[in-house]
Amino acid sequence: MSALPSYTKSRLAVALALTALPLTVSAQTGQAEDTFRSASPGIEVIRVTGNQQGHAYLETGTVTLIDLEQIQAIQPLSTEDVLRRIPGVNIKGEEETSIVANFGLRGLSASESKSLMLEDGVPVAPGLFIGNDRYFNTRIQRVEQVEILKGSSSLRYGPSTIGGVVNYITKTPDDGVKVSGRAGSFNLREMNIEAGGTNVSGDAYAGVVATYADSDGFMDKDYEMADVMLKAGTAIGNNQRVGVKVSFHENDANISYRGVFLDAYRSGADYNPAPDDWYLQERQAVDLNHEWIINDATTLKTLFYWSDVSRDYWRYSVDTPASNLAGRWVYTDALTGNNRSFERLGAETRLSLAHEWGGLTADTEFGFRVMTEESDDNRIRATRQQDRTGTNDRHRIDSADSVAAYVQSRIEVTERLAVTPGLRIEDYEQKQLILTQNNASAATSNTEFLPGVGATFDVTSAAQIYGGVYRAFSPASNGVALDGLTDQNLDGERSTNYEIGIRGAEGALSYEVAAFAMDFSNQVVTGNSDPNLSQSNAGETEHYGMEFVLDYDFGAGFSVNSNATWIPTSEFRTGTFEGNRLPYAPKILANIGLNYTVDRLQTALTAHHRGEQYGDPSNQVDLPTGAAGGIWGGLLPAYTVFDLTAQYNIDQSFTVFGAVKNITDKKYIAGLRQGIYVGPERSLEVGFRYGF
């Protein structure tokens, strides 16, 4: 069992395809099996081809798939515990369960997402066009597979696919019941239940996945989380299927923007720097999916989705002089609730055709999406004595309506060469209404044309060259595009992306090497309150690097998985910070895992290394020493952390597992905000899984 995900394994070719029913992989043959039990309401699935001979890898860019067995071996507390083991991914940690998403791909800043995050193919992060898309992060307990697409493979999705696409595929319960639980450091307690079943004829199913967890949290950042997901599906005749997923999530977390001061960090501070600040999060969502197999060559899939996310963030004001004198934050009785809710409604349909084009075999896909988003932003001014009630002095409604269409065709030029051209169009309108300014409003609109082309070439039956070039964009949020209630005439952040790589497997060895470049022509400056903001304030950035993956099975139960990312260039080319490196974009990232499996025991010793990185665009080197100073930047030192995991199968239905994370108790800086976010200290976890 591999503790680190492998790109290419036993000559499996990973390819993304559209279907309403996931394909499961037979443990005996590796061949794809279409099973209705695995029906998922997501429009996105993984299709695995077990025998590469005579069949090309389908994707023109880098694709990583992490399955349930690998997730269980990692024993993650969050999705970002999994992502940090993937080449090209950098994590800016704020707390150990990653309640909000903070990751960057291929030299993009981990503090500002330019990558699309999906769950079962549905946009899961709120505010894709209106901003603030960090405020919900899928819980790892409901995830069965994680897939990451980089390069031209991501053209079929949007918006914000500059770095790539991360898709979390959720569990569909088997017949029967599975329970699991774990306990650990910081008074961690977690219980999970999965229960499901099919009808006698096998053409309908239903199931539930539920989690409850609470913890005192590292540095006393405690949380209490409940997550419930219901799934059901049924066949309609011989050629149609429908599925539904309903999910509920609630999390009350004692977290804040505040970090500890430098002297406190150096002396080993282990207290919550904002003990009375709270982040209160709720989410409800419904996905409906329909698949119609029109004939052997034509399939139509349609997806409807709705979600509502609320985030109440209650934070106390600080006394800056007193804080500097005390060497830690000193709070006043002034309380502010930055309370926002996000509602999204969307529909997407995809038509797949297998046909011939000029005598060549081709697979063509047409897609269309319509989506509307709205956020309700309130700022409540209160005091400690008022208990989260007070005056609303900022009531703002941000909204966006968007339409997208794309076409992509994979053409087999020869048995060894396939070319995949495509075009995506994104059209959107953004609006802002401020109720506390006599209903003042503003609007803007934009259209983006995003062409791309990729290719794959089978050098041998065990090696393939792939590559592509495509245009991607990330829309400027309402707060920037309509800054000062004025249309700033800002295009989206545009990037031309290039990638070329080679991947393959031979015997016990599997490997992949990819080189990439991303050229931003319009990196929009965020956090600007100047009403005269214009495109002249935007900047160009460039990102160049390489990713390496090498896995080897030594036999006798021993194997090693390794990957490394080298990004020598990730810098501003114009503007105020010209020549500076982007924040939270280290030059080096690396992972290595030594795995040993014998009989029923699986163990892994893994190491994760993150190189030094800057905390802000100015590339300030010195870390802030107190509450004053303005810029929360500085050079974050490199670090390496080691984890040891193990699991033992007592029998087919009962497994026990445990982990020691950060074995050496490495003290490191995970990120900066208003102070220093400290990386989690050494921790111990034990747990079990039981099915009946």
C-alpha cells in the first residue's frame, strides 16, 4: 500500500470522462466495471483503463488520482493533508482541519485561489465570480477519491482553472453499515457512519454518510463539526438514470485572523491568540443528476445544483499599544460580526459523441452551463455585553450571472498519436448593491474566449509524451471589479499555460516528468480601495517549473513513492512589485514515503518538505515583531515534517489504525496573517473501521 499517491501505477492510464455512474476498478484485474451501486449524482467520474497496450492515455495534461485506500493510509484530518502530498501543490495552513481552503498550484500564491475546487464535479467553493471562495472546504470524511488536473486537461471546466482543477469525489455507501472512529491529541474525538443498500432488482440505491467530530484543537483552536450526506439513485427504463445528493454541514470553530507575535513564537507559544473569536459555518446543498444514453455513440448528461453557505465571523477589536507592550494581542470590548451568506444555483449539460472525422476516430463533447450567485454581506457592530447583536453598518448584496459553453474533440490521428483541440467561452455580469448607501449600485460584464489544444503520443507501450497549451482565466471579484461602486473595466486575470511531459511504467518502476509555464497578462491587484483602480494597476506574472514523480516497488513488501516540484520562477514582471517573487510560492516542494506491507500490516514513514517562501508581495525578509508595522510579511523558513502511519486488518471487516504526525515535533511557521500561524506540533491518533 502506498502512502503517497502515484501518478502511474501498474500501467494504469487515468482519464477523466463524463458519466452519471462512477466506474469501480476490480482489484483482481484492474479492468473497469460499470456498477449501479456506485451511482453518484456528480457529473464527474474517473474512468480507469487497465491495459494500456493499444490504447493511449486520454488526458493531455497531468492527472493525479488518489483512491480511498491511499486516503485511509494517509489518515488525514483534512483534504489539504492529502493535497500537500501532490506535486505542484503548496498549502498555507491556518489550523489542522483546514476549515477554509488555502492551497496554490504550480507557483500560484496559496493565499489566493486561482484553481477551481469541485465536489462530484459541482463547484463547492462559494463566490466563484463574486469573490470570497475560501469559505467552505469539503470535509475529508465524506471523500472517496481526490483528483487533480493540471495543464490543458482542465479546459473543460471553469472559471478559475489557471493552476488546475481539484475534484473531490464523495463516497457512495455499500450495502450494509460501516462505522469508524478515532481519538487523539488535543482531545480529538471523531465518529463516522456509512449505511446503504440497493433494492432486490439492483436498479435503485440509497445511502448516508455522517460524521461528528470535535476537538480542543492545536493551540486551543477548538471546533465542533457535523456533516451529513444523503445519496439516492434509480434507473428509468434501460437507458436513463437519475441521482440525487443532499448534504448538510455545520462547524463552529474558535479561529481568527490573529496569529502569535514573533517573540511568543520563538518561546514556544501554545495558546490561542484570539480566544473569543469565532468562525460559525453552515452549508446546505442539493445536486440532481440525469444521464440519458441515447445510443451506443451518444450520451447526454445534465446536472442541477443548489447550495447555500453562511459564514458568521465574530472578531474582537484590539488595543494596539497595549498589545505591543504585552507581547500578545490585548482585546477591547468592541465586537464585529463579518457575516456573509452565499447562494448558488446552476445547471450544466454535456453531450458526448463518438464518431468519425475525415476517416479518423473522434470523441467530441459539447458542454453548456448557466449559473447565478448571490452573497449577502453584513457587518454587525456590537460589544462584548451585547452577545452578537448590534448595528448593521455595511449591508451589501453582490451577485453574478454567468453562462459558459465549450466544445472539445479528441481525434486519434494514428494508433499512437491523438490531438485534442477545444474552445471554452465564459460570459458573466457582476452587480453590487449597497443597502446602507441608499441602495447605490453598479454593474459590469465581461466575456472570455479560452482556446486550447493538447496531444498525446505513445512512444512505447510503457511510455507516453503529452503536452498542450491553453488559455485560462480567473474573474476579478466584485469588490475589485466594482471598487468604489465604479465599473473598473477589468478583464479577468488571464494566463496562457504551457505543459509538456512524459509518463510511464516499466516493471516495478513508474515515473512522470512535466515542465510547465504560466504567463499572466493581467494579474489583478486585490485589496485595493482606490476608486480610480484600472487595468494599469494590474500586473504581469510568470511561473516556470518542473514536477517529478518516481515510484518503485522493491519487493518483499517494501516500496517507495517520491515527488518533487521545482519552481525557479514565480514572480511579478510589471507593477509595484516587479522582480519580486509571489508570496506563498516556494521554489522547492518535495515528498517521499517508505512503505512496508506484510500480511495484514501496512506501515509508512513519510516526509514532506516545503522550501522557504515570502509572506507578502513586497518580499519583506524580517518577520513582524508586534501589532504595529502594517505589513504582515516576512521570509518563512523552510521545514521538513515526518509522519508515521500504520494500520492492521484484524479480519476482513475490522481494521485498527494509528499515526504519529510531526514525529520530530518540528516547530515551523505555516503562514502569516495578523501574526504567525504556527504549524501543528507532534500529535498522536488511533482509530478503527468496522463493517457489517
